[in-house]
Amino acid sequence: MTELPAAAWAAMAGVLGLLIGSFLNVVIHRVPRGESIVRPPSACPACGHEIRARDNVPVLGWLLLRGRCRDCSAPISARYPLVELGTALLFAVIALRLADRPALLPAYLAFAAGGVALSLIDLDVRRLPDVIVLPLYVVLPVLLAVDGDLESLLRAVTGGAVLGAIYLAIAFAAPGAMGWGDVKLAAPIGAMMAYLSWGTLLTGAFGAFVLGAAVGVVLIVARGAGRRTAVPFGPFMILGAVCAILGAGGLGDAYLNALA
């Protein structure tokens, strides 16, 4: 099973990503509202008609409907198929990155799925729900342990604790600069990066602040935003981590090796 070519892992992960992306659309919409992600079945918000199974096929259903409800012709946001396609692409790229370590795929795909949901929820409502963040503290370490690399697992626990402590210190030192949701998310993000290497953790942690600062400057220039303009930081934390995990972490490894 572990001898499958990287392309095969990527293809399977991509298909899984389409399905997971469809589910994430439900999570992103319902969790901030405190609604069940199981019931009732998905329905058109305009006319209330339940969405038929054939219309729920990821991406294809939206295309066949031409982006409109079958019953009332109300427009269906293009974000739904984009989330499905984006999740599929992310899953496929992660599978390519970890094709030589398939035991790690469940952990990093779970992290990616959680990251997609949390990023979009944070952008929508500027909140990182505990119902998604806190289970990561249990699910991700358990899935990482399947790899059987105790040294890396210990590094992950240490890295998660260090990044969590840094964010906690920032939250206390500069009230309002860091949300408590960001503080809670820092530990699992740090653990997932540190499992691969200290350089990955360094790159992803630093990259989050660079990305956040860059977007902040763009907002100031393009929209006249001020220093106190609230910008959700969760997406930058997650994007920095994903970039580091997918290969940018090599920069941090090179830097640390140069210091040694």
C-alpha cells in the first residue's frame, strides 16, 4: 500500500478533498450559528426546498444547475464549489508532499480540513469556534502517533507548547492585538509544524506575521484602513503553517543549520 506512486496518493486525496469540501461548506455555514451539522438536510435558503442528492455532487452539481436553485432559481454562491475545489487541491498537494510518509496523511489532511473551515469562519464572523479548535488538541496528536516516530511526536508537543505560550504572551502584553481564538489555535498549529522539523515551525510562525502585516499594509493603502482596523489573524496562521508544511519550512531548516 505504501508503494503507491505519489500521483496515485494525490488523486485519491483530491477526490476525498472534494467530498470533505462539500461537508465543510455545511460546517462553515452552520457552526457559527450554533446549528447542527447533521440535521436538517441542506436546503435552499431562499425557498426552503431540500437540496436533492444529485444536486449535492461536489462542483458538478453547481455547474449543472448553473449556479441556481433547481426549484426557485435563486443564485447559489460560487463559494460552495470553490471551497470544494480548494479543499481537493490542498489535499492533493499535501498527499504529494507526504507521499513517502503515508502514515502522516490522515493527520495532515485532518489539519487541512480544519484549517479551511476555521479560515473561512474567521473571515466571515471573526471568530474561531471552540467546537472546531479544541478537538484538534486530541485528534491531531492521536493521528500523528500512528506514524510511530516518538522523537517527532515529542518535538510536536514541545513546539505546540512554545507557540501557544508565545501567542498567550502577546495576548497579555498587547490586549486586543491577539484574539483568544488565535491563542487556542496556536498550539495545534505549532505541533503540526514542529512534527516535521524545527525549521518548519520557525518558517510557519514567522510567515503568519509577515502575511498578516503584508495584508494589513494593502488594506491601509487600498481601503484607507487604520491601525485599529480589525483583521482576522487565524487565516494567516493557517496559511503560514500550510506553506511551511508544503515545503517553505526548508528555509527555516537552512537558517537553523547555518546557525549550528
